[in-house]
Amino acid sequence: MEGQLMSWGTLENGWRKGPWTAQEDEILIEHVNQHGEGRWNCVSKLTGLRRNGKSCRLRWVNYLRPDLKRGKITPHEENIILELHALWGNRWSTIARSLPGRTDNEIKNYWRTHFKKSKPSKNIEKARARFLRQQQEQQEREEEQQQADMRGIMTQVEEAALAQDMQEMAYMYPLNYMLQGGEGGGGGSISDGSSEEEAWGSLWNLDDIHDDGEGVCRGDLTMQDQVLTFY
């Protein structure tokens, strides 16, 4: 149908063009309720609706979805749009995720109507400054948290190393370790050194006592031999 005027109710390549009717809306809503969203190219075959898949998807997403918000964008939503646009630019679908019930097409039209053709307003500049300040504060908080975590890790490492050193001392020098009172004994002193020397001296004295006992026994045997010889 080349050259045909695109008036309401006309067809192009077998598809209806122009505004949707209330009856068409009801057919599309019933289809989505039964089959869910998606597979928009199958709507015409399943319902007899003379609309292509793209037209059905846009009609549902932008006008018929039950969670859509009606009415004008609020000042709070406008501030969100300004802040997110300063961050992501014209990524309308990404911005729409932060505004439940608002479509990317609605947000794009609002931006172009209120802000694009005019010079940057004070609201835009304030929103950008507020966003940059919040971003800087968040970065500073993250850096402080990282430093605190690192200090905690270093403390744990130092405590583990100290415990390992104490275990090695107990294994290599058990007597000295016990005389110092184990882990809580603290540093050594002169009295500690004297105690250690006395302990080692006691061990040597045991050898002397053992030698003296053997001498007494040998003396007794010699006297007994002399008595036997006399008789």
C-alpha cells in the first residue's frame, strides 16, 4: 500500500497503525494475563490483533502495565532524574530502574521538555554538586573502612606471630621457659638465672652422692676381706 495516508485505522503491510482503541487494549491485557510478558510477535497469531510485536510491547510497557504511575513527575523524582543523568547521561532505561512505575520513554520526554533545550539551570547544577559530594563522602568512608580492616588484619598477624615465637621458645628451651613461668613469665632476671644455676648444680650433686656411695661400699668390702684373712 505505497503512498497510502497513515490515517487512523489504516493498514501498512497488514498491520494497523495509529492510536490504539479500548477494545485493542482489552485484547492485549487479556493476552498478557494469560501468557505473561514476552513473545510479542505471537500476540497477533494468538489473538487476531492486527498489531505487530513492537507495537504490542511498547503499548504494554508504556501504557498498560498495572504498576505504572499516573500523573506528573514529582519534585523528588525530578531530583533523582537530575542526579542520575549527571552520572549516566542519556541512559534512560538505567535511570528508569531507580524510579519504579516510570518508563524510560516517559523520563526521556520529561528531560527533553524541561531541561535539554534550556541552559543548565540552578537545579541541575545543585543536583550535580550534591551527587559529586555524596560520591566523595562515600569514597572517603570506604577508604576509612579499608584502613580499619587492614589494621585489624595486622593486629591478628602480629598476635599469631608472637604466639608462634612463644611456642618455639617452649620447644627449644623448655627448662628456661618453665622457670620463667610459661607465657606469662615475662623477661628474665638475676634471680631467675640463679635458680637455673642451682637446678643444674643439684643435678651435678646427685652424681657426687652416687660416687660417695660407691666408695663406702668399696671400703666395707675391704674390711670384710681383712677379717676373713685374719681368721
